[in-house]
Amino acid sequence: MTAESMTAPVAARLSFLDRFLAVWILLAMAAGLGLGRLVPGLGDALAKVTVTGVSLPIALGLLVMMYPVLAKVRYDRLDTVTRDRRLLILSLVLNWVLGPAIMFALAWLLLPDLPEYRTGLIIVGLARCIAMVIIWNDLACGDREAAAVLVALNSVFQVIAFSALGWFYLTVLPGWLGLEQTGLDVSVWEIARSVLIFLGIPLAAGFLTRRLGEKAKGRAWYETRLIPRIGPFALYGLLFTIVVLFALQGDAITSQPMDVARIALPLLIYFAVMWAGSMALGKAVGLDYPRSTTLAFTAAGNNFELAIAVAIATFGASSGQALAGVVGPLIEVPVLIGLVHVALAARRHFPQPTAAATERTPDEEGTAHV
């Protein structure tokens, strides 16, 4: 990436779709909320067919969204990420120690009188992101290979640690502090099944697409011809997912605006603290911009699919816990797309990445293509 492209205005380096992505996302949110409010029974119809507790249309949207980005990953570079112990250790600490603890503290401090919403937020904090973070990271020109590794690492720990941390933060720690306790009944298999569907399928598809495409036509054709063709489908999948997600809960969200506002405040603080703290920490330990960005987005994002599925399975679809899970992406989507632009504007203040890390295709250099 040239010095000129690094200093050019952020908007000038974006494609038309990416330049107005915030507008498309807001329109998709508004469309979903409007459909859920105006079309009777739409939410029930969309929710009838589920995959691991998540609406099938949402599941399909997520798979379409993640596949093109994972097809862009250079899997032959993953060893350079796994050798970076600073990145791996920081990611594990941020995601599995600090993230859940910060959400627990914010939920109790800001929602002491609303136990259902408080529990829902704690569940959101325990579900580390394995899906949309890939989109935000790619838009911000983060390290794709690092994102693939960290998402896979989060997935493994999600299967191992989610139930145990749920028991600790909802039962054990509140008991130690003399606070109200709540139970959480979710099996390891349910979590593993969610990970296999929402990460395993698009990861396998992306890997096979690159492997077979490069073998048949060569890397130059793959990078300059195929990737630009399939890339926009990530954005289409994202917008479709947002429309369906908000259509499912449009009535609940628009009919309880004060409750949504109460839930939104701790989420706003959480996303800001986790992202800014992780970005600063990455720079402090000497990570370059792409890896600091990947660290920040993987730490700040949450797996709303899993959080909503667990809340519905344990407490019911109409519960306050489920509503808190749904409000999660309502806040996360616009906040993190805003942070994409903050990250792009701030990258000149970071150490320059190595030549291998900055290698981009002609279509991608200096842009934030999905």
C-alpha cells in the first residue's frame, strides 16, 4: 500500500457501496423494524423454522455474509498469525477474562432493578463474536488471516467455556457478592452445533473455494477475477440478515422504547470500552494497524446468534432476556460500523505493517471492500 493511498481521505478510498454502508445499514434496520411492526404475524412466520434456535432466514443470511470474506483469506499465511503469541494471548484475555467481567459489571451497575434484561446482557457478554466481526474487520482493512485464526480460537473456547462462565457469572459470582442468582441451562453440544453451522460451513466453503479456484485457474485469476465477483455478496448477506433480524423483533423493540434505551446504555459503554481499549493495547505492545484492528473488533463484537438462541431456549422467546439479546445487534451494528470509519481514520498513527501483511490485490488496495 503506497504512502499516498494511506494519506488520502478515507471516503476517497472506499467503493460506492462501502462509502454509504452506514446509510444502507440504517435503511435495512428501519425496513426490518417497519416490516415487523406493520406486517402482522411476520415475526412468527420467520421464526417458525430455526437452526440451533436461530431463524433459518437469519442463518442463511449469516452464511452468505461470511463466505466471501473467508474465501479471501490467504490460508497459506495462517502460520504467521499462530506464531504471534502477543496477539493470541491478548485476544484470549480480552475475550474470555475482561469482556465478560466488564459486561457483568455494567449490567449490575446500570440495570440493578431489571433482572431479566441484566441476565440477557450477561449472556451477550459471554457469547464472543464468530460471525459479523469478520465483516467489520474486513471493512476496516484489518488482517484477514488474523481474524480467521482469532475467530477459530474464540469458537474453540466458546464450546469449552461458555457454559462454565455462564454458571460462574450468573450463579457463583453473584452468590459471593450477595446478589441475586440465576441459572443457565445450555449444553456443550448446543454451543458446538452453533459454532459448526455459523463458522464451520462458511470456513470450509471459503477454504475449498480458494484451494480449488487457485488450482484450476491460478492465484492471479482468483484474486483479480473471482474475488471481486463474489465480494459484494458479503454486504448483501449482511443487509438481508439485518432486515430479517429486526423484522423478527420489530414489534417488541418499537413498543418498548424505554426498555430498549435502558438496555442500550450499558451496551454502548461496553462496545466503546472494549474496542478503544483493545486498539490502544494493540498499539502499546507494538502490533501494526491490521492486527490491532483485528484484535479490537474481535474483542468488541459479540455472537448475538448464540446469545439469542440461548436466551430463547432457557427463558422463552417473549422473555426480557431474549429482548436484551435482540437489542445487542440493534446497538452493535451502527456502533461498530462507525468504529470502522474511526479505525480507518486512525491507521496512520500505527506502525506500518510488514510487506506480507500489506499485500493486496489491485481491486482491494487502499479500499475497504467487503
